Amino acid sequence: MFKGWLIVYKLCSAFFMAMVLVTLPASASSQPAVLASIKPVAMLIKAVVGDQLAVDVLLGANISPHDYTLKFSDIRKVRNADLVVWVGPELEGVLVKSLTSVPVDKQLQLTGLASLQWPEESINGDEHEGGHKAHTRDPHLWLNPRNSLVAVEAIAATLIEKYPEKGRLFEKNTYEFIRKINEIDSINKERLGLVKENGFVVSHDGYGHFVDYYGLNQLATIQLAGGVAQGARHYGEIIAMGDKVTCIFSEPQLNNKSSMQLATQLDANRAELDLMGRDVALTKDSYLQFFSRFTETFTECLERK
């Protein structure tokens, strides 16, 4: 009798465990409704969706998207997401191949939006085969508040089409974002207008949208957009600028040894700019917090000693 009950118990236990194992993969493999390539894109998505949809970030904010290598788990996330929002091949070139297998209606490329404002095109100085220099477009479009509005409106339109039942809420969130970012922009213009003539040097050439929009005086970059050092001659040219350099800006994602040395040699202010929003919690107001802090850092460093 006891053996019979034992057999029944073992069979029931085995059945229960089998059911657990069947259900666990579905739960563990469930993907976010929206996948953002990088943290700044996730902040713009959250401005629209708030807590209504899950938003995941593919590339960590503590690394440069230029240098990232996709893992198999990343590729699965890209393929399984309801929508992938990314900047474009200029920034996340690593995503190009994976996105070829994703339907067009499941991806949104921000650099493809027609209404974006772009800083004046410039030659980046990087020699290629044949001795010509490559023209590049600064992909850090979220540093221009006008572009953030364009991106949020495009994200909202795409998500309203996918989730019409949430349309009114997404429209309300988008309207609130537009109002708040316009207020922040007005304050920024006033504050940055007081220091816009003061010269500065940045770690890498990724601030064109911010500099162009607010009319700031960027004198030089220490590295090219891809992280390539400019060389000793360029370093000497920055030193020769002397007291024209009010501030040297570094970044947490880069090797900042050169920027620290330059700040010391020039007796210039130095500050760290995190254009990826590494320390900003991901909420509906993330971008607003990020952009306010970013501008605050810029303004304080450009104020002369």
C-alpha cells in the first residue's frame, strides 16, 4: 500500500516539475514590447509609453555603441521585439545585419526621419583609400531638443498604430513632453547665451547637434568620432590655444587621460559629459532630467574661473 502511494507521489511530482519546466521558458524568453538600441533612445520611448509598455535597452550605457559586439542573446532580443527603435548605421552599425531579418514595420530608424535638423556637414579628417577624406554625419541627434521632439512624435505615431487601445494616453504623454522640453529649451537658451563665446574642447566629435543648435564655441576635439586619437601635432595645436580654452569635456565611456592632461596644462576647467545618460533612471521623465543635467554641466564648465 505504501509503495503504491509512493509511486503515485513520484508520478505527481514528476508531472508538476514537467509543467514548471514547460512554463518557465515562455516566461524567461518573453521579450520587451519595445527594444531601444541605446539608453537615450529608451528615454525618448519612455516619454511616450510611460509605464504602459516594457522598454528594454540593448547596448549598455557604460560602453560606446561604436565598439560593441552583439551576443546571441542580443540577436534574439532584436528578432523577438515588437518594435526595435535605433538611431542608425552611423552609430549602431553593429545592428545593421541583424535588422535585415526584422520586418520593416517592426523597426524605426531615427536618422531616417525627414524633419530632423542636422549640423553643417564637416570633413572628419580621417583618411581613407585613395587619399580622400570621409564625410560623416553626427548621429547624436538627441542632443538637439528639436530632434528629440521629432523622434518622440515618430515613436508615438508608430506605437499608436501598433497599440491603438493606448493611443489617447500616448498622445497625452507626447503633448506633455513637447510642452516640458520647450520650457527646458527656453531656459537653456538663456543660460547658454551667457557663455556661448567661451571656447571648449571635447573628447570626441559627438556634440555637433548641441553645439550647432545653441551656437556654442567648440574649438577642437581630442578624438575622432570612432575613438581614433588625432595625434601629437593636433595635441600641440590645442595647447597653443592657451586661455582661449575655458573648459575640457571628458566622457565616462572613453579613455580620458589626454583630456585630463590638457586641462592641467591649459589651467582650464574640466567636466565629464555623459551623452548616454548612464546614471539617469529610466522613467517617463528620463530625457527631461538627462537634458537638464547635460546642459547644467555644459554651462557650469563654460563659466570662467
